[in-house]
Amino acid sequence: MTGIELNGKTVICGLMGDPVEHSVSPAMHNAAFHRLGLNYAYLPFRVSKEGLPGAVQGIRALHIAGVNVTIPHKTSIIPLLDEIDPLARRIGAVNVVHNKSGRLFGSNTDADGFLRMLKEQGIDGHGLHAAVLGAGGASRAVCFALASLGCEITILNRTLQKALDCADDMEKYAGRTFSALELNTHNLAAALEEAGLIVNATSLGMAPRADESPIDRGLLKRRHIVVDIVYNPVKTGLLSQAQKAGARTIGGLDMLAWQGALSFEIWTGRRAPLDVMRRAAAKAVKRYEK
Ligand code: ATR
């Protein structure tokens, strides 16, 4: 299926999470390995919360070159690794592990992936006011990325305390304050009035509940740039609403491909074939959409 011939020298990478069945990362990475003619393979590993310490030990024991980490392990894996990149530590989430001769290094390519995506889209964050919806691992990566660009940020989350914690941590990082609000229509209306950039980093709108949107229709305006980090479906309810309002939209596949490309580069030391990865991810999502 991948076009990769496995043999005794094949280098193994993979994904640790639960669930992993619908991940598009295997399709994306194996397409990239194949394109560059690398003798690598990327496998999905379903790992329970209880199984995580054993699985991390398994990375060392099995000489797995590297893994991506997804829900629910992005935070709980941190104390199990040997070294954590400073930004990943501040974000509080690791999505990539690199095995260097048995020492495991954790980093976060969600933040850098988001920045690369913005740059590719020609969006200059300086002076921009962003409203970020969500305060989980993905949202924190987006917030730290935006803070590093000098953006003003309002974080809105269903659980207010998590938004406050994120704003506090960012203040320590950036040396300035950020707003944190409960995610509700009243607060959204106020935040979107000021915001030029809106990022949905909640899981609302993800298949199978694709018709849900975190934002009421009337609040989106032509002047907004709307980013949805949900990539399944490719066109979420939020993105359709935003398009109808005349706003510019960016779907989640771009950030996904960028974080994947940066992971690939960490493991292989080779430049990732970004477009190959993006196409493979889009094709895999379409398969799940059917
Ligand atoms: P990820 O690693 O993808 O960020 P996560 O850490 O589980 O995943 O975060 C999911 C985010 O989506 C959280 O901000 C969550 O809000 P809570 O902190 O209140 O749980 C948000 N989210 C999930 N379901 C939601 C819903 N039905 N309404 C509003 N927000 C929701």
C-alpha cells in the first residue's frame, strides 16, 4: 500500500495515542518516506493511559527512531522522556519524540507548524489581534506561536480555569498579559469585535459531529481570517459559515502537514516533501469522510 518494501534494516517511526484508527499520519509519513526513497515505515500504535510508560520504554527497547504523540498522551509523556525542548515544556505538550541512541527527546511541532502555515499564507502576526478558541494542548501550542509573533490574544474556553492557566503561562513566557474568557456567545461577540484572526482549536466540528460550530453565524465578518485546526472534515461547519460571511478561511490540513513535515525532518534529517504529505493527508481524510 505504501510502496515501501520492509526488510531487516527498515527504520520504524509511529504514532502513540488512543484512538489512532482515524489518524492520517501513517498515510502522510509513509508517502513522504516513499517519495524520498527512505527505508522507513510509520505505524499506528494504540497506547492506553496505563500502557504509556511501557510503550515509552518500548521506543528504547525496540529502537524505534521516533514517534508522534497524540490524545491523550501529549502532557503525560513529558516526565517519561529524557529531555524536553524548552518551548514544549512551556506549552506543556510534546507531540514528537526523537530517539537519539536510547535518549528520548521531546519537542512540539504544533506551534512551529502553525507559524509555518501562517507564513505560507502571508499572514504577518505583528499587531494582529487573535481570538483563540480552546485551551487544550493544541490550543496552547497555537497561543504560544501567536504570542511569539507579538499578537494580542484573547483565549476563550468552555472551562474558564484552563483559559486562565494558559494566559498565565503565556505571560511568564512573553512578559505581557493576555485575556482569558469563558467560551459563550456574549464573550465571543466582544472578542470577535476586536479580533482579525480567529482560530478554532477546540474539537468542535470534528467528525462525526461535523455540523457543530463553536461560533454563532452572525458573529463572523468579512474582515476576519478564520483558521480551523479541525481537518476532518476538510470543510468544517465553521469554515462554511466563514465563507458565507465573506471571510478568508484556512483549514486544518495545512497545520497538520506542517507539523508532520517538521517531525519528519527531526527523525530523518532530510527536508520533508511538504506537498506530498499534504496530498496524502487530504486523500486519507477523504477516505474517512466517505
Ligand atoms: P487537543 O490536544 O486537541 O487540544 P484537548 O486537550 O482534549 O485536545 O482539548 C480539547 C479542547 O476542546 C478543550 O479546550 C475543550 O474545552 P474544555 O477545556 O472545556 O474541555 C474543547 N472542547 C471539547 N468539546 C467541547 C465542546 N463541546 N464545547 C466547547 N469546547 C469543547
